[in-house]
Amino acid sequence: MKKKSLMRSIAAAPHIFWAVLFIVLPLIIVGVYAFTDAEGNFSLANIAALTDYVPIFWLSLELSVIATAVCLVIGYPLAYIIAKSSPRAQKIFIMLLMLPMWTNLLIRTYSIMAILDDGGFLNTLLNTSFHIVGTKGAVIFGMVYDFLPYMVLPIYTCVSKIDKHMWEAASDLGCSPVKTMLKVIFPLSMSGIISGVTMVLVPSISTFYISQKLGGGTFELIGDTIERQFVTGALNVGAAISLVMMVLILISITVMNRFSEGDEGGIIV
Amino acid sequence: MSKLIELKGISKSYDGEKVLEGINLYIRDKEFITLLGPSGCGKTTTLRIIGGFETADEGQLYFDGAEISDVPAYKRPINTVFQKYALFPHLNVYENIAFPLRLKKTPEAEIRERVTEMLKMVALSGFENKSVSTLSGGQQQRVAIARALISHPRVLLLDEPLGALDLKLRKDMQNELKSIQKAIGITFIYVTHDQEEALSMSDTIVVMADGEIQQIGTPTDIYNEPKNAFVADFIGESNIIDGVMLEDRKVRLEGHTFDCLDEGFGRGEPVDVVIRPEDVDVVKPEAGMLTGQVTAVTFKGVHYEIIVDIGGFKWMIQSTDYVAPEATIGLYIEPDAIHVMKKSKYSGKFGDYSSFSDELDQLSDADAAEEF
């Protein structure tokens, strides 16, 4: 028994070392920076300065919530259709869904910009002159495009695990196909939906690249703000914003987990 | 009792393979009918067609005189207890049972009253707020029955509902199901591969094999008057011997002419003769109609199971008297113990105990259970 636990500690050592070095330590550093001034003295000034960024925060929240909602509306039916198709078709669908993820996010975002830009691919092709890059719509489009697979995959996994007899039992007890969806299948896929929402909302709310490129520099999201702080050397303010964002995300995930309590699986934070 | 459900010429194939072939069957109101057969015989498919989960390729389904072949499951006054119960994991016991009532927007007070009554009937009072995943198999089974019965269906379909339960619980549930059926007075259509279950519960048994109905009858009819070698072998133990009908009430087998009660066969017609192991008396060799050598004796508690070699054909005999292996014994058979059947495509395939072993029997049972 003792030998076994020794073996276990040895086996776990590299992982613990890794986690401490690259997860715990950076978090502590962020915390320290957030509560100190440039000279390293304790200070609450950084936290107090956050009030300046409230409008930016709201804008980020607005765009990411819309993007998440769009992902859910597109993603749920897609995931459902995939889960209900033949095993062969499922493989192809999942492959198609994953394929864009093999391309780097930056390149994908650049490509969208090239396609949608005022003098871009689409405008040239259609001989039109619509203006979309630089609007909120373009940023939302970018978020949806980049993060849709993160919505579809957990829902697909969840729906495909639902016992096929659930559909029959619901129908047997008097549910029309619509009622079957609303009363049985939707509630049973809730853990997948919550995972999907979390996995889209979190990167959307903190993204800076998408808003910089597709926002065309006309507005700033909280991710851009954080990036700007670090680039311009205002490490302490950047750390403070990051810390508050982390806390807010943690709170919202906890709330969502509570929401799906009792469901098996839950979400991986 | 009037016809409640009628199947006319129902056929069904999957990927070009026929699973049901011209099924004609009617089911009377308030009867307990069992579809019995080995796995792959089409009994579950028949049930699923009645429930509305499958559509037949050919033929019609009538309910109370009206055709319902194309009516979807949710519009049929028929409910199902699924093999693996299919309880809704996101709802507790109370809400699972209340589910059909909530769909119909039944007033809250009535829901409470009816769910409470149902829980009492299936002996689960006090389980209202339990999560269904914490229940044992037998308890889940009861919840499934309560959920299926709460909206007062005309027919309850049960697809091997006791398959996942252990033997003791299974016996209890058999009695319970039968008494529930009597108490509420609706039609039960029950699917099983367990002949004992079928014999002890049913008013009518439908024996199926290879996508066809082999015989329909009461349990005693099916047992005493099997129509062919398949039915004789599947229901209980049988020695099935080749014979020749000499004239009415006279059949010749194993070189001896027996008196029997069967009539209406042609003179000299080759037939299958069924003799149940418990209907054979063991006597002294000189007093026997047939003589043979004992090859195996197994003590079964109530009786001994004796395998006897008679002219190369192995018979099974059940007797309360012990006989020694290798002994030569005589067999005495009363005329009413002999049942004569017409030759069928199953002739010669069943009813010989030369390769018989209990172990094999159990193995194939386990296989059959696996498939569901």
C-alpha cells in the first residue's frame, strides 16, 4: 500500500511541477501585480481604476452573449442532426466541423477579414460595396465562426449519449415530436448546452484578436484593453482587469454548474 | 370478449431480410396475451408495430374496428413498458409518473391524487422525490408500469419487462403483473422468450418462430396439443418420435403399436409423435411396451431425469423412482399421454435428447438474453 502511494507520488510529480510552474505561479503573479503599484508597494489603486473600463466590459459582454446565443441557435440543431445521422455521416460531419480548427485562429480571422473587407473578396466577386468590417456585426460573425465547433461538439456528445428509447417512451406517453424535443430531449441535453455555452462565452468575452481585426480598430473590447495595458507597460492595471475577469468568469461558471446540478457529466472548467 | 386489436397480413423486413411474414392475429379486450418465441422470431417487432414504433411493410393494423396502421405512437391509446424501462433521468419518481398527465394539462390536485394512487398500487409509496437512477431494477420496473398505466390506456405492451431482474424478483413480479392486470381490467400484450413465464401468466399464448405464428392457444392447449415439433420442443420438454398413423387411434412407433386418442390422419401417414417426459411410466423390462437402456440419471429435486436409449433414439423420462445407469428398463405409456402431430418443416429438428445437456441449455438461454 505504502509502496503504491510512493509510486503514485513519483508518477504525479512532473504534473504537479508543471501545474505549479505554469498555472499556480502565474496566477499568484497576476494577483500580486494587481494589488501593487509600479514600485511594488501594496495598492488598491489598480482595482479602483477599473471603473473606467466598465463600459468596455459591458460591450464585451453584449457581443459575446449575442455570439454565444447565435452559436447555440445554429449549433444545437446542427449537433442534433449530426447525432441522429448514420455513423458514417457522423464521422464526415465531425471531420468537416473540426477541419477549420486545424488552421490557426489568427489565420482564420485574417481570412474572414480579407473576405468581408470593404475592398475584399466578396465585394469584388459580387461587385458590391457593403461595409461590414469595423462593425459589431463583423466581430460577432468572427466569434461565431471561430467558436461554433466548441458549441456543437459538447452538445453532439451529449445528444448522441441519450438512450434511443427516450424518443420512443416520450412518443408512447403522448408527446408529439415537438413536445418530445421540449419536454425530454432538450432537458436531457442541458449538460451539453451548458458546456457549449461556457466554451463559447469564455473565449468570446476575452478575445482581443477578433475585435482588433474585424472591429477595424473602431472599438475596443476588454481583451484589447488588457492587451494594451501589457503592451504599454501598465502591468499592474492589466493584471487587475485580468483578475477581475477571472473572478467574474469563475462565478458565472459556478452559477451555471448549479443550474445543471444533478445532471451527470456537468462541465469541465 | 370482443376483438380489440387485429393484425391482418402484417409483413416486415429489415435490409431485405424478412422478420415478419403474413402475421394474422386478433387480440381480445381485457385479455393477457403473450407473444412467445426464441430471439429473432419477430415477437418484439410485432409488439413494436402494435405500439407504433415500427410500420409494417404490408398488412393492416386495426384498433377497435378502425385502421391505425399509420397513426403515430403518441396518438394511440396504447402504452408500453420498455425492456430497459426508459425512465426519464431528468425527472424524479413523481414527475416520471405524472409526465403523461402533465402533457394533458391535468389539474395539479388530480395529478397528485392519481400519482399517489399509482404509487400505492406498485408499492412505492414514499418514493415520490427519489431520483430514478437511485432505484433498483425492480423499483424502476414498477415506476415504468405506473407511468404507463396512469393515463388509463386500453392496452399495455410489455417488452420482456422482467428480463433484467433476478429469478426471485421475477417470480414476484409475475404474480404482481397478473394481479395488476386483473385489478384494472385492460389488455396486456406481453413479449417473452421464457416459456414458464408465458404459461403461468397468460390467457392466450402466441408461439412464434422464424417470423411466423406457429400456434395460438391457451397455455394448456399449447402444452397438451402442440401443433408441430417446434412448439412441442419450445414449450416444456418433449420426446418427439417419428411414427406412422395406422388408423384412427392407432399409431406405430419404435416397432410397437400404441393406442392413442388422435383421429383424422390418413392411413399410413407419417407423423410426429410427442410424449412428455412426465407421462412415461418406468416398469420392469418384461412389462414394458418399449425397452431401453438408461444412459444418464440426474437428480432434479422433485424427480429424476433419466435419459433412455431406445433403438438409438434418446428419450427423456422424469420419474420419482431411481433407476441405475446402464440398467435396462421398460416403458409404459397411456393412450392419453400420446399426442400425434402432422409433419412440418420442423420435423426431425427437435425432441431427441442424444446431445442433451443442462449446461448447453443454459448457455443458449444466456445468449438469447444477451441479444436484447
